[in-house]
Amino acid sequence: MFEEVRNIFKVSSIYIATIIGAGFASGKEIIQFFTSYYSGGFYGILLTGILFAFIGYIVLNKVYSERIQNYEEFLFPTVGWFLGWVMEVIVTLFMASVFCIMVAGVGSIVTDKIDIPFYYAIFVVTFICMIFFFTGIKGIVSLSTVTTPLLIAGILGIGTYIVLSKDSSVFNVAGGFKDMTHNWVLSSILYVSYNSIISVVVMCSLLPYLKTKRTASAGGIIGGLVLGGIAIVLNYALYIFYPYIMSFELPVIGIVDMYGELMGSIYRIVLILAMFISAITAGYGFIERVSGKIKLSRRIVIPVICCMTMPLSSIGFSTLAEKIYPVFGYVGMFMIFVILLHGLKLIKKENV
């Protein structure tokens, strides 16, 4: 029983960690996909949490029941050969993009805090990621298991403090809910779509931890619902100061800095952890795709890819995130549709 609970915790932790990246923890994604829709954003987060839970449940159960060991074994039987290769290219490009975005995010915070050249910061961040890549999936799961509780506690703690204090005078704004705007449903689906691209890849590597069907089911459902709960608290905190925080590259940091230097420093640590784990999961998935296709040793592929990442990351976190995420969100909708359709068939089959 203890072993099963521990595996559920590991599975749900890495699921959460693949999604709580720089955009989520900094508030940039939350504003773009939820807060900007006012009260509709809260309904969007509820829908998002349900979809994440359902997708996690479907994918992990399929991995467990069919003994899937990698993304290709999940993808090609599900969508077919031609569409499988199209999705394979898209997924590979997206993972490379996210790796660059997260490295840029950490570099931006480090540069701002200790006043070193941005490119030097990117070099250090990339080098640390490279060390973790050599540890493989076991090292990444261990890292996620340790950091995810810290991320959840940090985001919920800071978010709850902002909500309870409601000291909107720091921006000279007033709270209060406004009417929802249109298209919050589409925005929620886009958010789930692009986030699921990497999370599905990572979940397909978790068979060693799926000892029972209950582990697969609970890991996916708990991960999705926890993500929804964290997003609601963070969105409420951001909503209080919207739209005055729209111009901030890291909105939550902009808010907490107004509450004091100590709180700002604490949340920067939380944000760096979120960025690191997201960069590592995305980069690991990208390396696995590339090394599997060109039949080269990971010892060669890892340093080469890390070196290629640094010039792309120098473009900057905000520019990369705002341009790339929505595009892949539309592309990822097809994969989400196929997964949900498969899930409905699975439920129907179980009820027969």
C-alpha cells in the first residue's frame, strides 16, 4: 500500500511539474489564457482542471494497460502512421521551443537579481540542465518528486497571501469582478492543448512507476485537479491587479515586489525551480526524440543540443512565450481531440 501511494505521488508530481513552468508560476500564461477573460477565466480554469485530469487518466491508463514504454508506442497506434509522423515533428519542435523559453526565463531572473550578462546566465542554466539530462528519467522523476511540493506550497502560499491581503493600493486599483468576455472556452482548450504536448510525452515514460491500474488512474486525476486548484488561486491574485500588470514580463514577481523584498526573493526561488523542472522535462523529451531518430549516443546528443539552445534562448522569455505557445496550442488540439475520443471509447467499453 505504501509503495502504491508513493508511486501515485511520483506520477502526479511529474505530471504537475511538466505544466508548472515559467509561464504558469510567473503568471504570464495565467493572464494570457484566463485573467484577460475576467470572470470567464475562472470557468476556464475549472474546465482546464477537468480536462487535465481526464487526459492524465486516459494516457496513463493506456500506458499501463498496453505496457507502453515511449511516446512512439502511444502515438502511432492512436493516430496512424502519417498523422503520427506529423505530430512527431510538431511535438519535437515544441519541446525544443519550451526548453529555450524556460532557459531564457531562468536567465532573465538571474540577470536581474545578480546583475550578470544575460548570455552568461543562459550558459550556467544550460550547463545545469545538461547535468540532469545525463541522469535519465529516474533523475528527472526524483527531481520532480522533491520540487513539486515546494512549487505547490510556494505558489499557493504567495497567491493566498495576496488574495487575503487584497492590498490593491500598491497599484492604485480596485478589485471586483467584471463581466466575462467571449472565447474563454477556446482559450482554455488552447492552454490544455499546448501543455499536453510535453506532458503526454513524459507520461509515456512512466511505465516503471505504474505498478497498478489504480496508480495510473489516481496519478492522472490528482495531477490534473491539483493543477486546476493552484491556477484558481493564482488567477484570483492576478485578477486583483489586472490590467495594470499586463506590461510586466513576470507579473507575479511584479506584485510580490510591492509587498516587500523578502517575499519577492522567496517567490523568485519558487519561479526558478518551476522553470528548471519545466526546462529539464522539455529538454529531456527533445533529446530522447532526437537521439532515437539519428541513432547517436545521448552522450553526444546532449551537449550538442545544449550548445544549440543558448543562441535561441537569448531572444528572451516573454517574446518566445507569447509567440510560440498559442501557435502550438492550435496544433495540439488535434492530439487532445484524439485522446479524449479514445477516453470516451474506453469508458464506454468498461461500462459494457
